[in-house]
Amino acid sequence: MQGVTVKVVTLLEDPFVMVAENILGQPKTYKGFSIDVLDALAKILGFKYEIYQVSDSKYGSQLPNGSWNGMIGDLINKRADLAVSAITITPERENVVDFSKRYLDYSVGILLRKPEEKINIFSLFAPFDLAVWACIAAAIPVVGVLIFLLNRLQALRSSATQNAPQGQPANGVVGSGSLQSAVWIVYGAFVHQVALRIVMGSWWLFTLIVCSSYTANLAAYLTVSRMDHAIRSFQDLARQMEVDYGTVRDSAVYDYFRNKGTNPLEQDSTYAELWRTLSRNNGQDFSVSSPSEGIRKAKKGPYAFLWDLAVLEYAALTDDDCTITVSGNRFSSKGYGIAMQHGSPYRDLFSQKILELQEKGDLDIMKQKWWPRTGRCDLNSHASAHPDGRSLKLHSFAGVFCILAAGLLLACLVAGLEAWWKSHRCREEAPKEVTQSRVHTEDTATLYFKDPDTSPDLVELQYTQL
């Protein structure tokens, strides 16, 4: 091929074919993985090429009248000698054009926006349903009232038989004679009493079961919440109903799902379900007209774009915000090749040189250039859960701190009301005669005098015993 100039038709598809920086007055130049492969073949075989973009921006599919559009149509109509881009080798295309050996494996991937972590400050209450929490809250006063009634009944019996004080049962339970004290026992961790063992034993057993169930469910809830629920396969995509999905209409991927979904011998019903969604309203509902439109739609979300895995990986690697991720099967019997006219003398020559590039590792070097393994964006950020665990963040405990703050504020409010109430009652019930209020350790006492004739105010007098 020394000195031969071939005409090449192409289609822009990152990172296979992209427009390089153009110099004013100079012909348009291109770059990309497919362009690197073409340049390597041109250097080895010694040919030159002229390249142009296909007019309809399509790879090539058969029309109802039997003709072909896109780059395949240009090859059939002999407007071009070669077609170089992210063009896949399919049986339908091989019937009308020739392909070289594949220079890159092909598989279909899923591009979608990374799931955002939902922040719930009351997530620690999630192990129990609202009805369970309500029943637990209702059980506290019920048990407290029952303890109060049983204590009162036992106190009356003890008073009648042993002349015991009304407020102190004979069994030694101190401070449980009032409803307030009985309810407070429910909150206690240890109760010093002999009677009411059945009630308190039942309550302790109830508390033990509730605490154990809460601990177990909380651990399971936090484990599940840490696991990633991203869509990883076509089966996951077909089962869910929250995310719409589509591909490019009248493309090789579109034909792939149509053939798999309408094949009666296909045992996996996943493809039939996917095809029903993709073909809804002749593909107008969810499918798009170009790969760039599908990528933009996936970035906005919620939308899953089905397309060539290599193209989707490059889009995820070069995303400015690293908000999209890729999943899919990386094992496929198909691949990308260089298309040429049917019966072209270049087929065997190109295939041989492509195999040589594979053997020397040149194709791997080119691939690493356009799909770096390490970069700003991580393609495998959703591939697995965090097996080493994660520490609980502040928002997980925010609800508990809010409840603690509310309890502290309520306690301060109640303390203020109690102080005001006791002060008000002391003013109303103060005796007219002199009363000794308190005696200090240094033999100091405070006397209060009330003069009903002159002033209702109290007059304080301190004296020290000589």
C-alpha cells in the first residue's frame, strides 16, 4: 500500500474519534483511539488517508426499503474506502461490507447517575415502626399505674394489719407510693423491692426483649444502609421501576436488544422486559437520537443509558463532577473493527497488522492512553459495599442529640416552674408567728416576722448565739 491514498469516513464518538484543535486555514484534524489505530496501520503499511465525517451522523442500519444509511451506506455506495470509528462488527453489517479483525472488545454497559446518600437524622429510630414506638411509650404509664395500684393496695393491707404508715408499704418499697414514683420505677434499671416481683419481672423481660430486638435490627439496618443499591446488571435494571432507561434508536445496541428480546429461544426474560421498555412508542419514549444526548440525560438523572461500554467508561472518566458511574458485562464475543467495502483487498492485510499490534502490546498502550486506570473519577466507586465498615457519621446521631437537647430544655422549664410554684406556695402558707427557718452550722439562725398591721412583707432577722 505504499503511496496509496484511501478515503476514510468517520463519526465523532468520544474517545474513538474526536476533533483536534484546528488551525485557521488548515484541514480539520482528528484524534482518538480509532485514529491512533489508523495512524499506526498507515505508518506500518505506508498509505495515506483523507478523512471526512458522515453526513447523517449514523453508523449504519438497514432501512425498510433495503438500503443502508450512515457509514455503512457510504461504503456500499463506494463513497469511502474505509469506515473508522466506534463501529461494531455485527452479522447484518458483515453481509454487506467487510470488517478487519477487531481491535477492541465490545460490550454493552449501563451509564447512570451515582446514587446520593439520603440523610435522615432520625435513622436510629428506623429499626422499629412508628406503631411499635407508640406501643412501647404506652406501656410505660400502663405498667406505672399498675405498680401504683398494687403498691397502694399492699400499703392499705399493711396499715390495717401492722399499723404501717400510709405512704410506706410493709415490704420496704420506698418512694413508690405515689403515681409519679411508680411511673419513675419503670425507667429505673434496678428496683429495691420484694413485692410486685411478677409485674417487675414481666417488665424487665419486656425491656430485655425490646432492647435486644432494637440492637439486632439497628445493626441490620445500618449494614443494609451502607450497602450500595446501585444498578449493576441488566437484571437489576429490568426489575426496578424508579429509573427510566433507553439507548440510541436504530443503532447496533438497539438491534441487539430487539434480537434478544424477540427471540423465542431466549430463556432469560430480562431481555424481553428491557425490549418492551426500549421499544415503547417505537423508541420515542425513553430512547434517544444520539449518544451525546443519552449521556447528558444520564447525568441529569434519574435515567440509565445503555450504550457501548468503552464509550460510557470514557464519559465517566472525563466527567467534570464525577457524578456518573458505569456498570455492565465486560465479557463479550463482539468487538470494534475497521469496516471496508465488500471484497476489499485491504481486509486481510489490515487484519494481519492488527493482530501484530495486539501481540506487541501496542493496542494496550493506546487503550491505556484513552482509558486510564487511575484518574480523578473512580469507575468502581459503586462496585461493592464497604467491607471494612464505616464509622457512624454525625447525621446518624443527630436525632438522638436533638432529643437530648429537647429533654434538657424541658427539664430546665419544669425546674423553673417548680421553683416558681414552691415560692408562691411558701408566700401563701407562711405563719404569722415567728418560725425558725434554718439553723446554720455556725449556730446562726434566721427568724421571720410578719406584721399584719403594717406590711405583708416578711422581715428577716439573723442572730448569733453567744
